Amino acid sequence: AVAFTAGAQAQSPKVLKISHQFPAASGDSGDFRDRMARKFAAEVEKRTNGQLKIEVYPNGSLVKTFSQFGAIRKGTLDMSVLPLAYGGGEVPEMNLGLMPALVTSYDQGLRWKSAPIGKEFEKILDDKGIKILTWVWQAGGIASKTDPIVAPDDAKGKKVRGGSKEMDLMIKGAGGAVTNVPSNEIYNAMSSGVLDAALTSSTSLISFRLSENSKAVTTARNKAIWFMLEPLVISKETWSKLTPEQQKIMLEVGASLEPFAKEQAQVDDKELAAVFQKAGAKVVDMDEASFQKWQAIAKDTAYKEFAKDVKNGQQLLDMALSVK
């Protein structure tokens, strides 16, 4: 009987949990970040012959949005699709993952993975108890309750959500006021008048139905000052309990999903315009001249403070800027 019980336990799957803040998707439609998490879960379970089972909890239903970074670090949460800049208060280097006008294309962002900045970023995260499995970058736009925000002057006097400390510094430099809320709370903040405008990813602008309370949107189709690193990550504590073969499978599956994430993020950049246009909002794109004005403010505010206040901040900035 003892032998039978031990054998049965050996066959029991190890259950891991992914918590993220984004809406649940339905099949092949809906928020691609939830779909990516579910694709990862299904493929890992398949390739481990059921030894690993991964449950996905969308909408912050397991761990609240701003608590996810700390929960991953402590090992109280196994995995997340995690906007790393949300952890900038605990690990200031993470604010580089949403530094305004720093990353300007998906290909540039994805080149971080094999560049010195990516290796250094992974080392910093590793020391803090987090491991990246899937590198995901997302471009973002600006939803507004009034006129479109394209150039810095358009933000003057408006209450704007940036998404990170560095984005907020740039907005302040442009004359705007900042309010920090997670992306899944933007809708209520705009509806109640707490916010006049918000920067967030194209996918979140769609998924959180911001077209319902916006009169204008600036898309990421041409130029974007907002690119966020939002990878699929795993707690190092959870990682250490996996077998070498299980770790290998998770790394392979994670890397295999990077093209999917890039493609779907780009699809949403275009879909965003159609969704807002259908809702009757004014749809505009950012031009090069406006981008350059924002970048100049970012360099004088966010870049300067990051270099001054973050350990090896200037070195990290230089490493990121060297990725073309």
C-alpha cells in the first residue's frame, strides 16, 4: 500500500499558477497576453507529459496588479505576464523597461535579449528572484477625453497617466499633471475625471475598452514614445524546484512564443485605430517632429534622473541606447 501511494504521488502533476492583470481571452480572440499565457501552459503540459500543469488567472483575480512583482520575487506567485516597470519602486533598474522614447521599434526591443543590456537586465532580475521566459515588448498610444495628445504642448494642464516613474517625469516636463494607476484601472479613472488622458499599450487601449470614454487616440502606427517590456516571467524559487528537463522545456516554449507576441502586438497597433474610429473617436498618428520634441524632454528629465538616482544608471542607459 505504501509503495502504491508513493507511486501515485510521483505521477501527480506539479501545478503552477500564472496571475496577470489582463482580461481573459476567448479562443483565438481577445487579449493576446492572456492567449500567450494559455498557449504556454498548454504546450508545457503537453511536452512534460502532464508532469507540469499551469493554471492561468486573468484580471488580477489571484494577485492584484501592483502586488505581482513582489509576489514573484518572494515566490508566493509562480508566474506572471508582468509589466516590469511596475516593479520600479522595488528595483529601480526596471524603469528602463518603460523609458520614454528609448525603444522605438519591436525589432530593436527584441534585440535586447542577446545584447549586453539584455544580459545585464536578466542578471539584475535573477539577483532579485525573477527569470524571464518570453521577451515581450508592446508599443502604446495615448487615449484622451478631449483633443488628441500628439506633441508635448498638447499635454499641458491635463491629468495624464504615464505608466512608470520615467514616463511621469517626461509628462511633468511637458507641463502635464500625473496620476499613477495600473492599466486595468484607467477606464474608471477616466470616467470619474481622475484622468484626462492615458498612455498604455495598444492592446490595453483595446482590451480595457477605453474607446468608450475617449474622444481621441494617438496610435503607435507611425512613431511611439511608449514601448514597454512586459515579459512572461517565473519566480526563481519556483524555477529552482523544477527538474533540468522541465526548465529546458519552459525556456524553449517561452522563446517559441516571442514571434507570436510581436505579431499580435503589431496587429493591435493597427486594430486600435479601427476600434476607436468605430466608436467615433478622432484617430491620429504621431509624426517625427513631435516624437523628437518628446524625446528631448525625456532626455532632460527621465534619462537625467535615471542616470543620477539609479546605481549604474548611466551605464545601463548607454547600453540600451547602443541597441539600434
